[in-house]
Amino acid sequence: MLVGYVRVSKNDGSQTLAPQRDAMIASGVDSNRIYEDLASGRKDDRPGLNACLKALQPGNTLVVWKLDRLGRDLKHLVTTVDDLRSRNVGLKVLAGAGAQIDTTTSNGRLFFGIFAALAEFERELIAERTHAGLAAARARGRKGGRPRKMDKPTLMMAMTALADPKANAGDVAKRLGITTTTLYAYVNGDGSVKAAGQTILNQDSDELRKPPKK
């Protein structure tokens, strides 16, 4: 079964979903199986995409107009496509640079293999950075337990670790020596930074802008 997903970045009427919906229907997608969003691809909250991914069943094929309609960024695209592969869900792209992607064909399945390798590479990088960060923290004398407050190295490790959809927040917090409550005070579940975390990230920049003491 084909399931479509369409999106435009603006909901002020300056952009319309009609061309994408028409392309979906022409490719064989039932109009009742097309999910849509009126939101920037950078936004985490895309209820149409969330509902679409939840509705997909093994053997289904997700149809998108272009690859940039699906992923927030390259990392999100890689993890999303790899998740589709692991669920035995196909992917077909109708236009743009990825127009040759159709994983229901033998050539198209090669695409899934490439994205699977990229996803594994990203997970290994995250694990390597996290272990390196923890080793550096231990070398500085931190033996574990809850730190007095979140610092920039810990925050950046938390953001990197949680960017992996398969990461468990409780495990990440334990490895970093903080509580889950503290973790979520600074970082969202997808690894994006909250206002309190952004304040910490900005501190170094603020220090650099200060005039040198005489």
C-alpha cells in the first residue's frame, strides 16, 4: 500500500499543497492516505509526519515529493530513512535530486543500504564522543554523581547523545552523572537545546566579547 506525505513551509496561503497532492495521486496514492503538514521542516512538531510514520505498516511504501519534505536536516533524514528500512517500509521519491529513489526496485534498495551505513556511522560517532567526554571528565577528577550544575561539555554530550532516536534519556543521564530531570531542564528529547541550555552555550561567546582586563 502506498502512503503519501506532503508539506509546505508556510501556512499563510502563499504556498499550496495542491501540486504535491496531485503528484501523489498521479503516482497511485489514494487521496485518503495522504498526510500533510503546514510547517517549516526545521520544526520538531510536525503532527502530520508523526501520524504518517505511525500509520505505516511493514510492506507499505512511503511516497514523498522531494527528500527535503521528509527530513528536518541530513541527520534527521538519515535516521528516518533507516527507521523505515528497519520496519520493512519502502520509500519512493517523486521529484528533485532523489527522484530515482524507489526502494521497491532492486536498484532502489541500494539506497537503503547506503542510509543504513550512514546511520550506523552516526551512532558510532555519538558513542565515541560520549565515551571520550566521560573519560575527559574523569581525568579532571569528576568521579560521578550529580554535578553542581550543568556545564557546557556535559550539555554538548547530552545533545549529541539524544540526537540518536534510539537513545534512552535515563541511560544518557546516568552516563553523564546527572538526573533525568536535570537533563530535560536543558535538552529536549530529540537533542535540541532548550532556553536554559542555550544560555550555557552562549556563555563562552559572552566571555570572548568581554574586553581584556588591564
